[in-house]
Amino acid sequence: MELGQAMDLPMTPLLLSTFAVSVVVCYVLFRKRAARKTVPLPPGPRGWPVLGNLPQLGGKTHQTLHEMTMVYGPLLRLRFGSSNVVVAGSAAVAEQFLRVHDANFSCRPPNSGGEHMAYNYQDVVFAPYGPRWRAMRKVCAVNLFSARALEDLRAVREREAALMVRSLVGQGSDDALPVPLGKAVNVCTTNALSRAAVGQRVFAAAGNEGAREFKEIVLEVMQVGGVLNVGDFVPALRWLDPQGVVAKLKKLHRRFDDMMNGIIADRKAGVMPAGEEGKDLLGLLLAMVQDERPLAGGEEDRITETDAKALILDVDVTLRMSRLTLPLVEGRWWRGTLK
């Protein structure tokens, strides 16, 4: 027994050494094989450890990216935490992504906005591409942006235009002050779109509590949605929420959901906003919910109230993406320019 133990003792370092060498060889072979299979990435600036190029973006991301394209070309690669990001810096390159190879880039990567604000990716903006997404997009296109829908909402646009003209006439009575024409036009456009979607104005007369709350939520969606959340790109920091983005999204989602539940309850009770006839997008969606109308076929694809609220939320995103003039910071007006 003692002889066997004496023979086993020298074998322990040998086995450990053999195991360590085997692990190193397997790691080297795996790295070489992975390197051969990896497609070469476009050129780009070197990033920081862990965070990558996130600290290099600065406060004006569009200007920073434009400066990078002047150095690295119209197609460049950035590293946001653990994610590689490819930037299209010219119209020709963007066309390759958005038109030629659009099916390959149609899905958005998971992010905190789609999870916590957009009802866990149940809207059109963040939902994965597929039959259900195409059906929901068709609902919006037919009932909000089609020629028939535009004709049905002609009276809404005419009323908002008349209000804008009366407002400009009232402001133009004082020759000493300039008339903010751009602001008035964009307020008119915003109100017409919001009335077409949910039957309420974003900008309304003082004392209208519903319009005030809707306006505040729209502006907060624009502000929080424009923040680049570090936790989306560095999973190790996600639970910390260092910027407080997730906490703001959850709070904003609760406010939006409570507001929409109140509006839907009023619609079910037959209460309509003053001057509205229920021909807005929300009314059409609630009719589909009541009729249990399917989206793309099958019981599982029937539209729900959550789907309706998620689609209405997308109108807020449309307001942000369009060239609207909205008060964002310190009472100043942003005209959608790149300056």
C-alpha cells in the first residue's frame, strides 16, 4: 500500500502539466479556427477596454460619426461594449442596408427601450421581423397613412390648420415681435397626427389635463429614448443601471399605460373627446379587439389591448422621428436639424 502511494505521488504534477498543456493547445487551435471563419470587419478607431468606442461618441453623436467617416471611409466599425456596430456613413452605403439587403437587417437587437417601454417588443418599432410584424405594420399603414385614411381625417387637418391661422393672426397683431411660424406649423402637424392616432392633442389650451399629460409623456419618451444606455452593450453593468435609464423607462411605461387604460376605459363607456368621432387609430384598433379580428391568421395572432397600446406608442416614436419642433430642453425649440 505504501509502495503504491509512493508511485502515485510523482504522477500528480505530470497529470496537471499534461492537462494544462492540452487546454492551451485547444485554446490556440480554437482561436485560429475562429479567426479563419470570422468575416473581416470594416476599419474603425480603437476603443477603450470594456466600453469600446462608447466614450468617444461625445454629446453630438452624428457629428462624431461624420468626422470618423472622413478618416475611415463611408463604412466603419465601432465597438459598443461587447457589441460590434457597423456605421453607414453615406447614402450609397445606407441604401445597401435599407434596400438591397434590408431583409438581413430588419430586426433590431434587444434593448431596454423595447423591453421596458414597448410592452416587451410588442410594437412595430422593436418587434422581430415576421408575419405578425408585417400584419401590425399593415394595420398602421392602412388605417393611418393610406389615401383613404388621409381622406377620412381631412376634417381634422382642416380644423388644426384653421386654429393655426387664427393663432398666427392673433400673434401678428403686435408688430414689435416676430411671429414663430415654424413653431406654429409643427404644433399644427403634431396635433393633427396625435388626433389621428388617439383623438387628443399634444398641444392644447391651458387647463386641459389630458392633453398636458399626453404632451409630457411624448416629450419624456423623446428624451429617454434618445439616451444611449450603456447597459445594453455591457451586460456586466446592466443590473447596476448606471445611467438610471431602465428606472426612468419603467416609470414612464407605468404613466403611459395608466393614461392609455383611462382612455380605453372612456372609449368603452362611450365617452369621446370633444369634437372627435372615434375614427382615429385607437378606435379602429379597439374595434378589432372587440371583434376578435386576427392579425395574420390563427388564434394566437388576434390583436389585444396591449397590441393597441403598443401601436399607439409607436405614434410617439413617429413624432420623434419626423421633423417636428418640440420643446426639449430649457424651453428651447429643436427644429430637427443636424447643427
